[in-house]
Amino acid sequence: MKRLLRWTAAVAAGLLLAGCGGSSDGDGGGEGKGADAASPSAAGSAPAPSAKPPSSLTSQRLDWHRCTSTGNTTAPSDAWRCATLKVPLDWSRPEGRTIGLGLIRSRATGGDRIGSLLFNFGGPGGSGVSTMPYFESSASALHERYDLVSWDPRGVGASEGVRCRGDRETEAAAAVDATPDTPAEEKAFFQDAADFGKGCQKATGPLLAHVSTTDTARDLDLMRQVLGDDELHYFGISYGTELGGVYAHLFPEHVGRMVLDAVVDPTADTVGHAENQARGFQRALDDYLESTGQDPVKGSRKIAGLLGRLDAEPLPTSSGRKLTQTLALTGIILPLYSESSWPRLTGALKSAEQGDGSQLLALADEYNDRDASGHYGTMAHSQRVISCLDDKQRPTLAETKRRLAEFERISPVFGAFLGWDTAGWCHDWPVPGQYDTPEVGAPGAAPILLVGNTGDPATPYEGARRMAGELGRGVGVTLTWKGEGHGAYGSGSDCVDSTVDAYLLKGTVPRDGTVCGG
């Protein structure tokens, strides 16, 4: 099971993972999740406003060094350097134990440098250390005047990255029905969720209560200070927009030029977010079906029929593994993140209708970060520990069953999956969540550019307008692209790219409500 909020799958899949070994200058701190960290003072509740971090942290000097390869992957070019930033494990005790966050940076290539531009590529759980070098080609104009910087947030990759279960357990969990139809399937569904939480607790220890978006927003401000920037210039994508909103709420006086692309709706709770995604993915599927000359209603009914047959009898594949209903749905989801991947969906669906599940399984493996040897990545692990600490809502089985009809009305293809996900994702989680919805109000902050895409499946474009309303009058400025896929910048719209570049490079704020055609 993996939630659908993430950044463009075409970029996220198959990235080379660059390591950030070494440590920052200073006293060495207590890096490592196995450290005997101070017990959390308020596990499961958002940290109270804390004192400023101690000078030992704000004045630390980062040891920038060549990024190393990890396993069989290749390190990025010499233009990129990695370092480790020390941050408090518990922000309510900023002078206590520290953990290390992996950073990556490439210096501005031209003159008239503005400062650092920090990127978060979404997830939650996405690795900025891995993704940043691959995004540089889309941000080459920005790179001339900004140092491009990203990092692995706490609990991710090079920053105390979590692994809650091994490959064998993950493979077994893939066979669990994500839309249970019988009491036995329901029991297995919830047992798997509980087992995952226990695995996370065992693997992470005290860190599990300190991986929230609020914790990461405070890390981000410390990063700003250590990098030597008076203001935070920031580019957040997908989940990174929620992080940007939380930062703006906590530190409005430090907001510089901030772009939030593929904006998460900050007014939606766990159930509301799932409903938004059901609408978004169904809308994207309808657009895909229309592009192939099919009637969206009839096409969706045909796909739902395929999924129903797979629930009873999985399809064979060339690998010897079976394509289950859940894996097939995952394989359908992946190409909806990018219009350029729609032909892959056409081929996969055609093969499945002919009795071969190989192509849909390959798409599902790509989304689930599974390689040919059966090794799984850990983005889904990090995603879950972060979101389950953020989200307070824990829908019960009875509440979920009452809502299923509405979910299926919203989307006959994705509704049931997303409805059940609200109950299973954080079921029996070891620590309580912090809030129903994030606080993003930022009165007095500089204008923040919010970019929405009308065909975005994972973060429907309505989220941008709702984020604008929550940020406050004169803060949120919306830019809409009539396009397809998850995210807008670098996706083929000269209008979007030039507007964003003018804002980040010249400080030119576009008219609120500007629309770029498809």
C-alpha cells in the first residue's frame, strides 16, 4: 500500500541515489537513530514554539565534499557537493541530541548571485539528494543566479532514513487486498497495517515522534541560517507545497521568493484529501480515455470490470508473479502522473485485456520502487511515518464502510482503493497524529506564487486557490496551467516556465489568477 501523493513519477523512478557521507564541522553531535536520544516531551503533538536554536547549530560550518555513490549507483558530477547538517532531534529541546540531514548543492553558474534556492520534490519521503541533480536541466536558468540546494528530510534516505520492513515482508504485503471484500480480507488488511507500524517503531525508536512536517519546517529555517541566507528562497512541489505553507506560517518574516507547484489543499483532512485525489485521478483518467477516442464513462466501466475480474483471479505475467487487483490499480495510477506516459497505459491495458499482466505489473513495480531482483526502495516507509505523525484523523472500519459508496460515486475506478486507504494507512499507529489540517496562515509574508494544473491527478488544481485563501490576503498569488500531469514547471509550458523564472529571478509577481493555456 502506498499513498498517491508524490512528485512526477517519471523523474522520481529509477534515480541514481547519491550518498551524503561524512559529517559537518563541530562537536559531532549524536547522529544516528540508534542514539540514546532524549525522550520526546510531547510525542504526537506539534512542538510548541521553541527558543532559537543554539549558536552551536546556527554557526556550524558545513563540510562540503564530493558526493559518493551508493551501492551500484553512480555519484553526480563534480559540480555537486554533499554535506551533513546537524539539527535537533527534538525541536522542543533544541540544545539536546542532534541528528544529521544529508544536503546537496551546486553553486550558481553565473554572476549576480541571488542566494540559495532550496527544493523539496514531494512525497512525503522523496529524496532531494537523489533528485536535485536530475532536475537541474529544468532549472538551468535559475541555476545561473542561485545555488541549487536540496536535502533528504528527517526520516528519508541520507537523513536517518527509515526502513520498517524487509523486502520479503514487503513482497508478502503486496498480496494483501487493498479493497477487502470479506471479514478475512479485512482482518489481513488491518493486521498488515498494524505490523507495518510496529516495524517502524522498532526500526526508528525516538525518531518516530520527530519526523513531522513541522519538525522539517524548523530544520528548513536552520538550513537557511547555516547557508547564510537572510530569506528563504524555496521551490516546493507536491507535498513540498504543504511544507512551504507550514514554513511560511512559522517564519513569515523569513519568506523570500517561494514557488509552490502542484499545491496540496491545506483545508482537507485525511478523508477530504482522499476524496480530492479520487476526483483528481478520475479526472485524469477521463482525459486519458478521451485522448484515445473512448467515452470516459464506458472506458472507466471497462477498467473497473478488469479490476473486478483480477480481484477474483489475478493474471499471469512473464516474471512468474501474479498481477493482483491492487497491483493493477497501481500500474494504472503511475502513467497518469505524466501525459507522456499515457501510451504506456494504453499498451498495458490492452495486454491485460488479452490475459497478460506483465506490462501493468512493470508499471506497478516502478511506482513501488521495486527492482528486478525484488529489492524495494524505502520512499513508502518514509512517506508513511511522516504522514501518520502529521495526520490526527484515524477513520474506523465502520466509518470507512459508510463512506465507500460516496468514494465509488466520485470514482468508479479509484474510489474504493482511496476510501479503504483512509482506514488502513495509519491504523494502530504507535504515535498519535498532530493535526487535522496543517496551519499555513502567513499574514505579512512576501507574495508566494502558487502554481496549479487543471489536469493534475494527485493534487487537483483547486488546492492552489484554497492554499491562497489560507495563506492570507496579499500572500498567495495563483497561476493556473491548463495542462495534464502532476506539476507544471518544466512540463512543456513556456508560459508557466517564464512566469516562474521571472518571479524567482527578477521578483516579478504575476497578476493573481493568471492562466496559461495548454
